[in-house]
Amino acid sequence: MAKDMQSAKSVGSGVDISKIKLSDVIDIDFLQKFQDDFATGVGLASVTVDPEGTPVTKPSSYIRRCNITHSSESGDKRCAESHRKGGEEAVRLGRPYVFECHSGLTDFAAPILLEGRLIGTILGGQVLFTPMEEEKNRKIAREIGVDEDEYVKVTQEAKILTKEAVEAAANVLFIVANSMSNDAYQQLKLKSVVDTLSDGAHQISATMEELAASASTVSANQANLNKEIKNVNTVTGKIDEVMDFIKDIADETRLLGLNAAIEAARAGEAGLGFGVVAQEIRNLSADSKQTVGKIKELTTIIKESVDNTVRMGAETTSTIEQQAAAIEEVTASVQEISSLTELLSELAKKA
Amino acid sequence: MSTQLVVFALGKEEYGIDVSAVNGILRAKKFTITNVPGTPKVIEGMINVRGKVNYVLNLHSKFGREPNEETEENKIIMLNVGDANTCCIVDEVTDIVKLEDDNIELAPLFLSGINSKYIQGIGQIGERMIIILNPAEILTFEEYSAIDSKAG
């Protein structure tokens, strides 16, 4: 039982943050919709990736130029590398990081952090601060092995935004994603605490039941003990009765001795031998009487001892009763805690 | 010469009476003493011993002592005096002893008067002093006649 309670205590440390994934704290469907609507509204492409760089949402509002870049094997690699670098920098800063991607577009990386640990990154952008120089554009197209003219043409689809606008948009995504995931994380922690509390309360309830059961067992045992001890008293009383009987026989024997001595004395010389026997009889009766006295002393001690035991037994019984009452009080308090825990659990689910 | 005495207790004192004047000893608690109306106060009553009526003298009353509380140890000494069956109730019969004449002093002279005739002498056994009663004088004439007339 003690072991169980200890293991229950260790659960109290809460949620293991190293195992939390983005999907644990953010509803991905909701994130997808938010990301899509945001991308459409602001005119920025975006996608959310896990810490390994694997996308967890579908890309929102990707421009054609980027799709072409991704279609080339080296372009795709360069994109991944570019995203990785941007993501790392964002984690290092602990806030959104706006940078120029390998293909010359403006991108941002907004980290989603739980107590400083990265659980995902929102990548976005695919815009320009100023229209891209054609020569630079063609050079990139050649590097990644795509059609130069087509590449230059689709680059015009990239929105021209100010740096402030890109930063603000990145910030919005950063704030919303982080506060959502942190709220959810706190809620997970709360749930864990509530679960621990609930487990603890159940443990206490179970322990209290055991205690109450053992208290009643002890009480029953004590009652039996008291009964047995009272039996001893009854038996001792019977011994005393027998002793009274023996004493009576001793008295009668003594009288016999006295009368025999009188008869012997009256018989004169002839009664001398009989007189000795009469004396012996009196001695014997005196011994018997003394023995009876000793036994009675012993039975008196037994009686006192039994009385003491009975009194102590009564004290034990009253202590047990007090304990039982205390257990009842504790049980009531635990039940209160249990119902509070249930309420808390409800609140934690709703929050 | 020596004398054998039945020694008994009345209160703290020890008394003795010659064995030849004693017929036997009974346990008082085994008998019911029935009061006899019209007899002197020293006669406690009568008991039935093996079908014979015996009159019981109370020696406490006779010697003008405060009566002792009844105990389990009270004894009745049946006397072998006179014609009537008489006996006396005592606190306890303590002993039967043999006393040499050297250990018996006669009753002192200053004990004159009516009480002196009960006392035959004072016996000594070590530190113990035993008042030896004269069996023939235990019953006064009045008492004896009161009993005798009843015994008829």
C-alpha cells in the first residue's frame, strides 16, 4: 500500500514536456484553417513544420515560383536547408526571424516554444520587399535547373510588402500559435495535477476503509478479550468456593482432632498413643487451612490482575472508538476533496 | 501431678478447663441456638445435640464481658458437670495442653467475692497465661436450678 502511494506521488511531477508534440497542444485542423485564412487575408504563404522540419500542415497560399523551386531536386534541398537555418535562428532568438531565402524571397520563421523547448515552427513569407533583379533571378533558376523565363515570369506573383508588414504578420502567427499551445500545455499540466489529486483521494479513501475495517476488527477482538478475561474472574470465583469448602473440611478436621485429644486425655495412659494421632490430625488441619489461605491470596491477586486488565481493555476500547470517529471525519474530508477534484476535472476539460 | 486442659479464648484472654469436665467440642455455626424464655441472661438458649437438649451458657455474659462478634470459629464446649446437659459458647478452642502442677498458681487471695470461686488458678505456658476455671462452679445454683427445672 505504501509503495502504491509513493508511485502516486511521482505522478504529481506532471506532464513530461520532452514527449509533447505539436499535435498534443494544438488542434491541427484548426491550425490548418487558421493558417489558410491568415495566408489568404494577409497574402503570405505559410506552412507549419515539426522540430525535424517535416510539415504538419498543408502549405497555404504557396506561390507558383516556390512550387517550381520545390519541383527541382536541388531547389527542394536548398529550400529545406534555408528553412532549417531560419528555424534555428528563430529558436535562438526565441521570436520570429525574418530572412531572405536561398531563392531571394523574403521568408520568416516563427518558433512555437513550450517553456523554451521547440515543438514546431511556422514558416511563411514568399514575398519581396522590392521587385527582384532579373539577373539574380535567372542565376538562381540556372542553379536549381529550372526554366529561366518561366521562373522570372512567376516571380512577379510574389507580393511586395514592407518589412514592417512581414514582421507584424510573423508576430501575429507567433503570438497566436504560442499562446494557444501554452494554454493547452498548462491545461495538460492542470489535468495531470487533477488526475494525481483524484488518484490520491481514491488511495486515501481506500486506506481509510482499510483503517476503519481494522479498527472494527480490533474492537471486536478487544470485546472477545474482555469476555475471556471475565471468564477468568468467574473461574477464580469458583476456585474460591472450592477453597471455602476445603477450609470447612479443615475446620471440621481440626475439631475432630480436638475431640480426639479430649477422648485420649480421658482414657488416661491407654489414650497416650491416640493423643499423638489426635495432635497430628490437628497439625494437618492447620496446614490445610494455611494452604487455603495462600491459595486465596493468589486468587485475590488474579482477581486484581483481571480487574486491571478489564479496565485497560475498556481504555483500549474507548481509544479505538476515538480512532474510528477520527477515521470517519477524515473519510468525510476526503470525500469532500474527491468531489472538489471532480469539479476541478470538469473545469480542466472545459478550459 | 499434671492437669490436661482444654484451652479456649474469650476476647484476648485464654481460659482453661479440665478435660475431664469436657464431653466434647462442637462448631457453633452448625447449630441453631433457641432462646429459652424465663431463664437468666447468661443462658443463651438451647441446642439439640444428637437428639438431646443442651443448654448453652454465654461466658461473656457470665463474666460481665462485652460480647464478641460471632465468627466462623466460635465453638461450643459440652460440659460434663451436674446432671443437666450444659455447654458454653466460646470464641475459639485454641489448644489442648498438659500442665505440670508447678506451672499452676492458685487463685490470688485478693480475688475474693463471688467471681473468685470460678477461678481455680492461673496456668503458665511460656508467656501465655491461662485462667483455669473451676468446672463445678461455672454453673451457679440459680442457673443450675433454672436449667434443672426445665430439664425436669
